[in-house]
Amino acid sequence: MSKKPGKGSTPSNRPVTDPLTDSLTAYSDADRAAAMDRFRVLQPHLEIGVPLTAVAEASGHSVRTLHRWAARYRDGGLAGLVRRGRVDAGCRKLHVDLTQQIEALAVQKPRLSVASIHRRIAESAKAEGHPVPSYATVRRVMDALDPAMLCLAHERYVKQLQSGGLSDVRGRPISLDQNTIFYCYIVADIVGKMDTWTYSWQRTADGRGRIYRPNSGFHGSIELLGWDQLIGDARARNQAFFDKAGISGESFFSNG
């Protein structure tokens, strides 16, 4: 017999299993296990409306903690129950101005190395009186860039090319016809935020990459290539070259 919800109980009105939000494949084994442990604690409340006060008494967790978990589950399903670590854990707090400078430099074309960006940020930090961030901190900010920024960086670069605001390596202005077709590429592992953000993009002919074609602004496309795909294709092309040249013996590229 199901227990009726008690006073003050607010069971979730979302399905216990929601295929759109309950995917934990992007998380580690430890994160998945922790999320499932939290779900099992909440399960009596979610399924039959057992008051959180009763769940707290049986589980040993505080009512406040259970309310927070339940809210996260309502908003994000099982993924909402994954432990949330501090993004700045283990490192000094980075001034927001420096963070914005790092992000702006990271999406510039041609692309700058981490070392180059770190040197510029170190100079900026000293000039502005901020603590100088470490190389690892700069790298973390760059790695955490939203995929949307990478796409916008490509579009911004194309706009600069179309407007004649850029110069070639000899300092001469680049002049392009407005009907010029642009092919832009992003090389990145298609996982996590990158997978989620580009989910609606068209798939490439081989089904391994993704492609975005803007409806206006410029003619062309922005193609997302997985790192493994890029390396695999490069190896295949080089192997074909060696085979065509009649070079015998085991190829360097066949060693993985």
C-alpha cells in the first residue's frame, strides 16, 4: 500500500526516469555512483511522496540537504544529483578581468599558444596589480571555454575578413568578395559540453563529425572534427602515400 504524501511534502512531478535528462554517460564512475546513491535516498519521496522529514530520519541526511537534492533532481534529473565541485578548487581565485582577457586571447585568430597567453596575462596582472596566475590556471580557463565561444570566434573572424579589417603576413589588407565561401573547422573531442551544444548540428557524410551552415551572414560552414577522427584520417592518408610509393616494412603510422 502506497503511503500518502504528508503535510509539507512536495514530491517531484517529473518522471522518475527521463531519457532526455537522466544520462550520466558523460560523468566518471565515481560521479555516477554518487548520483545513484542520492537518487536511492530520494526514491521514496519521488515515487510515493514520503515526506522529506521521514526520509531524513531514515537516511541520516538533513532535511535541508534533501530539499537541495530534490530541487536539483527536478531541474536536471539524475545529472542534477552529480556532486558539484568548485571550479576554483585547489587554485587561487582569478580576477574576473584576467579571466575575460584570457578568454578573449584564446579565441583570437591565428590561435595563440598557452605559453604566449600566459606571458601576456602575467604582464597584464603585474600592470593592474593582480596576483599573477600560474600556467595551469590559464590553461584551465582556456579548457573551460564554452563551445559557443569557439563558434562565435569563427564567425567574428569571417566578418573581419569580409569587412577588409585584416591584413596578410606582409601587411597588405585582405580584400574578399562578399560571395566568398568560407570553410571553418573546430578540432575538439565531441564530448561533454561540446557534444551537448552541437547536438542539433547536421552530421557529416561519414557520420563522425558535425557541421553548421549559417542561414545568413556568410556563405560556407563551420565543421566540428573529433581529435581521434583527425589523427585517424591523417594516418590513413600517410599510409596510402607510403603504400603508393612502394615503401616496404611496417609503417610508423600503424603503431597507434
